Amino acid sequence: MTANDLLILVRQRLGDMQKLSLSDEELLMSLNVAIDRLSQELSEAANPELTKSFTIENTNKVERPQDFIGLCGQFPVVFHQDPDGIKVSHMNPNYEGVLEVRYFANRPHVTSLSDTIPFDKVLQQRQLVTYTVYDVKSLTGEVKADDGSRANGQSGT
């Protein structure tokens, strides 16, 4: 499914098929918020589809991946705030060897209407539609007090 296909569904739910209220760029920004939200939720559920890895050799510091959400389990690593970004190193200052570190990663953002949505399951794509609509409504002030709980699939009562 492309970003355009998904945004057609969003526009149907918003009643903006003529593109009078929102530009494609505005909807793409809200879609990217939805992608981040769904990535975070799936990582909290320990979904293995979001796992990636990087390696640390000896006591070297490596750059924390840009798509990093959190570690998959426990690893003997330390995070360092350096002037050029966050780095990761082995906890043992005398470590020799290679350590593979697994982590949960955000799915990539879309930048154009022709980009492929980074979730291939229909249920996840439907969730992206819901979260995109919710983000748009929160920006336009149309969110009701109980919309937040219903956006997570709960009844609101």
C-alpha cells in the first residue's frame, strides 16, 4: 500500500476528498506521527518484526542508530552523551570481542505519496489510518475528551 492509498482512506474518514481542508504534506506529517506511534506500541509489545541489531567491537563507542526505540532484552552496554550524538559502548572497560546488540527500531517515515507504507499487515494499516485521523483532529481542535482512549481500540466508557 502506498502513502497515497492510505491517505485516501484518511481523507474519506475526515470528509476531505476534495483536499479543501488539508494538504497532502500536512497529512504526510500526521501519517509519520502515526508511524512513530504504532512503532512505539509494537516495540512495547516486544513485536519481533521491529528488531534490528548493531555490533560493538572491544571497548569502542558506536553511534546509537537513528531509528533506535529501546533494547531487546538486557545487554551489558552504556549510553554516552557525546557532543556529536549518543554513543553506545560495552559496560566492561576491558572487554575484548564483538557484542551484537538487538534493539527495537522505528519504521521509516514516508516523504512522498508514492512511498510504500512501512507496515504490510492490514490491521496495522487500519491502525495507521485511525492514528493519522486522530493526529489531524488533535491539530484542528476536533478531538473530544474520550477520543484518546477510543483511538487505542477501547470503548471510551
